[in-house]
Amino acid sequence: MVPSRAETTRGTLVTIINPLRNPPLGDQLLVQLRSLIVRGELSVGTHLVEGKIAERFGVSRGPVRDALRQLEIEGLVETRKRGVSVRGLSDKDLVELYSLRGALESLAIKEAVARLDAADWTPIDEALGRMRSAAAASDPASFAAADLDFHSGFYTLGGNRWLTATWALHRPLFATVLEITNTDRDLVPVADDHAELSGIIRSGDVAAALTALAAHLDGSCDRIRATLSERPSPPPAF
């Protein structure tokens, strides 16, 4: 009989690990809960009970606990005396998030321009191509992913791993926000705007690049604030 989890090779135990074909349950649950909170479908103050969430989504309590822990790190939920409650994403939160993003990305672009001669623009160009494809297909989720891959490319070009790691902490929340905002919207002009920003940064003019980035992020923030301000008051979810 051949073991299903491990086998012996010349006296050495070799663990057989099957590749994961789908995201772990905790990751899937995290994405769904994050979206529900950002959309306002889980209202501020909602008490999140592990058992009820596990039953609702058909998972064990472990993935629920992991998801809630990550959402607390992102500032979307908070632990109170009664347990975990929804903190939500307010207009003030959005302004502060974009202020932080502007500071991070401005530094990333400065560092990218400083290394312009050795820069590999392939990932950024590929992200632009995927943005155009997603825009043509009216696919807001794919567009949001490509959009953030585009911006992440400048962190990679800059080569500052600490700055890149800081951006990575906030990227999932921006992905959710962008996907919601891009729904039912013509994304072709947005892709064009990114192509224009790429050209300005590639020119090596730091001042022009930072001015273009500020305008780009301000426009994105304004659209998101307008979209999320229209969120309806939801009925109790859990």
C-alpha cells in the first residue's frame, strides 16, 4: 500500500504536497467580508459572531478568526468588550488612506526615476495591456487587479523593499475599493490616463511625475468617495 501523504526515498521521508488549486478558505472569506464592509452591506457597529459567520459561509471557525484578525489590521473591524464589531470605511478614512498612498507612491516614483537607466518596464507595460483588455471586456475586477499591478510596478522599480512591503499591506483594501468604484463605468479613459502617467514618469521629469501622480490619485479618491457616499443603509446581516 502506497501512503497518500508521504513516501520513503532511500530512507528519507518525503512529504507529498498537492498544489492548492483554489485560494484557502480563509482568504476567500476575507475577500468577501472586506467587500461587504466596504460596500456598506455590513453596517458600522454590526457585531460579528464567529459561529454565525462560520455557519453562514459554510466554514469552520478557524478561517473566520483569521479573516477577522486581518480585517482588524486593515482597520475595518475592531475588538470591543462584546467581541468584534464592524468599524467600516468612512469618508475620512478614504481621505486618509489616499493621503498615505500619495506619500508612499511619491517616494516610490522618486526612487524609480533615480534608477531609470536600469529600469525594466515590462511588468508595467503588461499591466497596461491587461487594463486595456479588461476595459474592453467591462471586467472591473480584472481591471482593478491590473491597475494595482501597474502602480506596484513603480515600487518594484524603486527597489525599496520596506516601502514595497508597506504598500502591500494596504493593496487588498484598495483592490476592493477600486473594483466597487469601477463597476458600470467606462474604463477605457482610465486605462489611457494610466498610460499617460507612465509616459510622464518614464520621461525622468520628477516634478512633472509627482504632479501627474497627485492629480491621478486625487481623481481616483474623489470618484471613490462619490461612489461610496451613495451606499444604502443595509438590513442586519448577521
